[in-house]
Amino acid sequence: MREKTHIVILIVLVVAFALVIFLSPIFWMVLTSFKEKGEYFTYPPVFISRTFDLNHFARGLEIGGRKGITDSFIIASLATLLSMTVGALAAYSLARFRIGGKNLAFWILSIRMMPPIASVLPLFLFYRFLHLLDTYTALIITYSIINIPFAVWMLKGFFEDLPAELEEAAMVDGCGRFGAFYRIALPLIAPGLVATALFCFIFSWNEFFFALILSRSRITPVTVVISGMIGGHEILWAEISAVATMASLPVILIAIILQRYLVRGLTLGAVKG
């Protein structure tokens, strides 16, 4: 009994230490967004500002934060919708029809392993030829190309865990193959859909490299806006922290709202009889 108690205490300490390591930068970022200019690098450090200044949030929104968050939300939402639509159809086909052999899903996922620097130049030239640079379309297509292999890999496992007899029974009753997919299979893997969609949304929301290369002035995702606050003569630490704090809230809120589905989706099919 004492040995088990020691193990539990050790696990709690390790988890607590990990939380401190991972959450400290976020905690410091939030506190910095309320500090005055002279409080950033003072020693001893000022953890909680005496003024609790909210002007940095207003200033961050004025210099591009509002448009950046709006553009990021539009791009991430549409890229996630497109990725999930194509990914669900492809994953269902691979799970039910065994197209291309059992390793095809892995080869599809391997597309995601390509370094971004290797594909950014061809994409840049392609979008420039089509006059799509600095548009929502370019980033939505790019993020969907990256997210679809991940969505296929995730959703294929969820579909394989569903008994095919459920869809066959629906088709016997007059439902077509697409109807069985839409009315039977998709609702049953709803938690898996939510979990996969959340991962796709988070990637599209946080992505910086392609956004920096493929956007100019008309389209400015929030990650590009934040990088623009680092100038050659001055770094707007408080504004960066304020915009980063605001940019973190949508993903956190979505994760909290969908937490029940997220946990079920990540554990769906984990235990097989």
C-alpha cells in the first residue's frame, strides 16, 4: 500500500512539474499583456503590474490584431470544413472497400511528413500563376492539403471500428451507400469527427510559415500580424502578448466546449474485444 502511495505521489509531482514547464510561458505572456513598458525586463521581475493596463489590447487590435484574428478564423474554419469533408469520404472508402491495399493510408499520411520548405516554392509559383497569392483560397487549399492526410488517417480507424452490418442493414431497408454513410456511419463516429476537426482547426489557426510566404497585405493571419510587431528598432512586447492572448482564447474556448466529445473521440476504439 505504501509503495502504491509513493508511485501516486511521484506521478503527481511529475505532472505538476510538466504543467509548470508548459504553462509558465503562457502565464508570463498573459501577465506581460497588462504591464507598462518599463516593467518587461525589470529586476527583480514584476509578475503582476501595478497599473493593469488594458490599452495594449486596444493597441494590438488597432495595428492588425482584429483583422488577423478574423482572417485566421475564416481560413481555419473553411480549411477544416474542406479537410473533414474530403477526409471523411476518403477514409470511409479506404475502410470499406480496401482500396490500394492496407498500407495506402500510411502513404497518404506520409505526405504530411514533407518539410514545408520543400513545397512552398512550387506552391508560391502555382498560386502566382493563378493570381491567387494573398487570398483566402491559397491558404485554405494549402492547409487542406496538409490536413486531409491526417484526417484520413484518423477517421479510417474510426470507420473500421464500426460493424459493417449496421450499414448493410440500412441498405437492405432501401438506403443507398451514401445514405448509409451519411445517416449511419457519420453519426456513430461523431466524437472522432470532433476530435479530428479540432486538430485540423488548431493546425490551421497556428500555422505561420505558409501564411508568411503566401500572404501580403490583403490577407494577414494573426500569426503574421504578431511577427510584424517585431521591428528592427523596437519590439512591441505588450502588444504581441495581448494579441497572442486574444488569439489563444478561441481555440481554448472551442476545446472546453467540445471537451466531452474530444475525450470520447480520442478514446474511441482504444479498447477492442
